[in-house]
Amino acid sequence: MQTRHHLRIDNADAPRLRELTRKGWLAQRSQPLPGMFGGRVYAPDRAALQDQTAIHDERLRMGHLSLTAELHRLPLTEHRLLIAGSKNYEQFENQDVLANGLLAPMSLLQRRAWVTDLVTTTRQGRQPTVTDLPAEPGSWLRAETRLVDLDGLWFVSLAFEMPRPPRSQGGCVLGIDVGLSPLAVAAGVNTVLSTAPLHLLTGAGLRALERQIAGLRPGMQHEVERRYERLISGAARQALEVFTDQIIARASAVSVEKLTLSGFESDFVERSRERAVADWLQSWLPQRLYAAGIPLRRVAPHHTSLRCHRCGLPGQRLRDRFSCRACGSLNAHENAAHNIRRRGWGGRRWAR
Ligand SMILES: [Zn+2]
């Protein structure tokens, strides 16, 4: 199975890319890319495609061309394949330790140590790492890299050969509700699945981070904040990867909301979770479901959280609880997921 992911390139690289299209080093292709609607697709020079390596999670080099791109937005498996296919890939120290720390509860003392570790290793900068990752089945398909100009916004599109997931054996219809906490909940008849909770800095842990950041020079303050943001998004991706495997093992069909980001917050912690969920919903989940032969429908999201999935009456949602005057108090995420399942794949008239 092949997967493809389109990652934003920094605007500062756009003039250079336009110049390379004029020189013919980037050759336009007529074939559109799956998952990319519109845009002009370019294939880089063939020798440069072969001489291609990821420098770190924000930098890709092909031949003499070096690009700043959001490589950290790849799903976990593809990111590992990219690292395995790159020489001297640079990483911050304790990257995995810090990311895993956000997936487990920690004491205040451990939180403070976590913050110190984050700040110290970020100040040291990225170092070339010997990639001793366990050999994953699959590979990065370098020759398939394309660059896309979408109305002046440039993307790099990377392709991977991935192990085909086992085809789903029946299972049940699942509706998926997405949010920030938990990131996603799937519900079907007698089935509820949820992403692992993220344990982000709060209260005293967050104040410890703010204090340490305040002592740094402005450029480094920005670096630490951005790294924290990427660690959150990495932890979210890890939780979504496990969740995707669970869905593929259980589902016969899936429905999800059409994504609207208007309800999301704009602070940087929430933005990084939001991006992970958006990438998952728009690109990564559909590709994995397709490979597993599981049909997917997208439904309009309105009112899925405001009606009771059992009796259809309107009810009230207060944070994680939904209350129906006939059925009592229900988990609000599960209730929404059931409504999304029915809206996608049928049920009573009111739920369609
Ligand atoms: Zn009810």
C-alpha cells in the first residue's frame, strides 16, 4: 500500500521554487496527486530526487535544493521511514522520552524535571543521530517526491510504501467524534473506543515552563515554545496511530464529521492538537481505511452533540456530559459519535 502526505513548505522558499520551474529543474506533470485538489504538480530533477535526505523534522534536501517544510506533520510510521531513509538525521536529545512523557500522568516533581529536560536539550540544539530504529516494513519512495504550487502556497508531497493492514473481518459500523480532549471517540453497537489522554502541562508545571522560558533570550524562547508545540503534536499523533489500528481491527464502516475548525481555540497548545487531528481526519485515516477496505462517509457536523442518540430528543451538553430528560446523563463524546454513526450509515429518521 502506498500513502502520500502533503506538507507545507515555508513561504520564504517560494521565490527559489518559482525560479526552478522557469529553469525546468522542476518539470510540470499533468497527473494530479491523490488528496490534493488543484494546484500545479512538479517533479524535481531526477538526480536530485535520488540525492534526497531529510536533515531534520523541518528540513528536506534534494540535490542542491534545501527546503523548510513541516516534516513533523507526517504520521508516526511514515516519519520513522523517512528517518530510516535519511543519513545523519538530526534530532534533539531525549525526543522520544519527552514525547512519551506527555502520554503518561506525572507528579509535579517529574513535571519540573520534564520542563528542565525540554529546555536543556532544546538549548543544545539538534544533533546528528545514529538511527538504530527497529527495521520497519516499508520504505520512503524518494523518486515519488513531488512539489505542488497551490495558488502560491507550496507543498512537498512525500510517498511511502507501507505494509498493507489486514482487511477488516466484518466488525461494526463506527461513528467518530473528534475534539481536543479526548482527541477522538469512536462508538458503535456495544463498542466504544477512545484515544489515550494527553497529559499536558497545567498549573504549576506550566508556570515552571513559563519561568524557565522567561530566563532565555527571545530567539531561544521561541525555539522552546515551538518544540513544546511539536512534542504535543507528536504525542497526539502517537495516540491517533494506536486508535487507528483499533478502528481498523473493529470497523466494517466508518463515519466522521466534515471538519470545521471554527470551534477550536487558537492558543499554541490547542493549535498543535488541532493540527494533528486535522491531518489525521483529512489525510491519514482515509488512506489507512481505504487500504483496509473499510468504507468511510463524511457527514455534516451540526447538532450531532445536541440530540440524544437513544431517543432523539434535544438535550443539553455540559463539557463531557450530555443530559437527556428521558434517558438521563450520557457521555457527551459517545453520544455525538453515535449520532455521527447514524447520520453516516442510517438509523432512525431523525438521526439521518
Ligand atoms: Zn434520550
